[in-house]
Amino acid sequence: MKDETKSVLRRLGEKLREYRYPALVLLLGLVLLLLPSGEKEEDPAELPAAGSEKERDAPRDELEARLEEILSMVEGAGQVRVLLSPETSGERVLARDDRGSMEEGGGETRREWERSAVIVSGSGQEEAVESVYRYPVYRGAVIAAEGADSAAVRLALLNAVKAATGLTADAVEIVKLR
């Protein structure tokens, strides 16, 4: 067993001597791949929204609650329940500070850009500044209403939901609440 190991190591040594330059280039390439290429640049606009899933669903839940309140005021609608099916969730777009510089020298142009989120410190807490909030886009809605057996009530509910959510008539289903 020892003789086999020695013979394998001897043959490996001979091959390494024969291919030492390609092996060095390969080893150097692997080392370069493992080295970090610089600081990781994070786009603040792509940062996940802070908070739990419950907080991210808050705009949808709030809109559902407001719709239930308004739709129950429609004459003849009675009690109303609303379910909105989101296609996209709401998105926070953070304010960014972009700074850049450009240097020319020796026939080369070197550009450096730095992008960072605008952070405000107030009352001991740091918080990213939100420049825009994009509301969710809805795929569909289900409206359950006590008065849904009346065509006039169904039409009024449909028009109200279309106006509030931007959905088309074929994406809204109105059913009788039991």
C-alpha cells in the first residue's frame, strides 16, 4: 500500500514539473476569483421594505377596510366584505444620493460613482427617507354583500370598486353574503 502511494505521488510530481506553468496560472486564477472585488454596492431602491409581512400587507388591508366601509353605505348593499388579490405588493422607493467623479489621464478615463440611501437621524433613530411609495397593483377583487341579489346594487358596487382599485369589470366578482 505504501509503495503504491509513493508511486502515485512520484508520477504526480513528474506531471507537475511537466505542467508547472499552466498549473501556476490555474492556481493564480483561482486565488483571484476568491479575492473580493471591492465593496458590495447595494441599490437602496432594491432594499426590501422594512417590517414584517403584516406591515407590508397594511396598505391592502387598509384599502379593504375602507372599501368595506364605503361599499356598506351603498343603498341596499347591507353588510359588505372585501377581498383584494394583489398582483404586486406595495413598494417603497428610497431617496438616493448619487455622487460621481471622472478622471482622465494617460489616454484612459476613470469614472467612479457612489450611490447611497439618504439617512435621517432623528430622536436617536436612523431612518431611510422614502421618496415615493408605489401602491400595490391588484389582480382581482371579490365583494360579498347582503344586497348582491339586486342588479342595481351589484352595478353600484362594481363601479365603486373599479374607481377605487383601477380594476376592470371582468376582474371583480360580486356575490351574495349569507
